[in-house]
Amino acid sequence: MDWTIAMAVGQPRSVIHWPLNPELKNPAKIRGGNPILFPFVARTFDKGEIGFWRTPDGERHPMPMHGFARDGRFTLACADDTGFTAMLEPSTAAREAYPFDYQFSVTYVFSELSFWVHLELTNHSAMPIPWCAGHHFYFRLPWHASLKRADYLLRIPARKAFRHTADGRLEPEKNFSPECTFADPGIVDLLRCKLKSNLITFGPKSEEENITIRHGADPVPAPWATVVTWTEKDDSPFYCVEPWMGLPNAPELEKGLHWVAPGQSEKFSVEVSLM
């Protein structure tokens, strides 16, 4: 995904970053766009061992980092001038990792200065199935040639924050602020939750040209709804602001784990807006 808009002064502005020469044969390593994280975000563990999880009936299965949708195959279900819907086609490895009968779709709905993304899971199994999906938006930063990361403010109305430890635990982070700049090294891999509002905003200190992320349709998200901030290097041309349904290792820790009943569907919706 690459989103660039023409500003009034005629200078294009890159909103969603996409690299010039992406390694298309290895999608998981592309630093750009919006990788879809499904069925689980980040790392999963089974009794301290990374890369595994257990189903409700106790079976152990492998699970890649951020799931398998970000480098999976999708087919176009429908498309028009306002957006499209794509359906995941699980590979053999994906079926081994997530052994359920289901349908997972991604729908984009575009407006002039905003878009919605709807992730929807439909359960065709005879048992409830778990999921904790998310987005990995790569936002262009800085988007002004004259500014640096320290010139951009990030506001996330979170009451709690955590770090994900090497053995899968969640460690509370006490020294965090709802407002900071992108130059703060402490926000890399910081997991914020217990949001007081579903609106996350960031932009120049002048508060012009802000980007707003709407985390779900409810004014106050579910308690474990999470926002993650991450970048690769100090001079990377992007900063990721990622809305997730819950915290990492959700199958084991159950912080933000959602269940879809047999024959039912659940949707996770996020809006990105320049308004």
C-alpha cells in the first residue's frame, strides 16, 4: 500500500510509506505499506517456547511472527471506485498453524482524505475459534523536509503500557506519557492499552496536517485494545503506529484474545484520516 496525496501548493505528500525497491519475493521483510497481522499479532509462545501456540482442545501448533496473512495469498472478491475486498487463501502451512474452517477477509473503503480497513473473521467450524489481529501501518516520517522526528507529537490516550519479554511475559512500563515526540527512544516496541478514547493523533507540533487513527468504532475501545509504536532505525523514513486487537501472545495470556462462535463473524475496523 502506498498513499500519496497532492497538497494545495502542488508538492506531493507521502502518508503511507512504500520503499522504492521492495523485495517482493519476501513480503514479510518489506518496510512499508500496511502488513495485515492475522490470526495473532507479534510473537506467540507455548510454555516459554517461541513460535508455537495451543488450540482450545490442547493441540500444539506452529505460529509465525505476526501470523501468516502478511505474506499470504489473497484473491479479489469485489472492487469498485470506493475500495475492494480480498479473501485470504490459506496455504498448507497456514492450515497447520491455524487448523480451523474459517473465512478471513480484508476490506478497504477509500475517501478523499481517509480510509477504513475492516478485518473480518467468519467461523465455519463447530467450535469457537480465537483471534487477535492487527495492522502494521508504515507512516512516512518526517513528511516535511525541514522537520525531524523531534518536531512531531504523538498522542495516545493510554492508561497502561507494557513490554513483551523474551520469554513471552508482559512487563509493565511505568515511565510513559500519553504525549511524546517520535524522537523518544522509549516508544520503540512500547505496547499501550486501556485506552480512554479510540482516537490516536500525531503530527507537527503546530498541530497542522495531523494524522488520526480511529481504533475501532466504539468511542472507548475494549480494555486490552493496543497501540504499538515501532521503527527500524533512527534514520528510517517511517514510523509505525499500529492498532491491534490485543497484546502479544494473546492465546496464552488472553489479553485481548477474541472468540468467534460457530456460524458467527467478528469485525475489527480501523480508520486512518487526515481530517
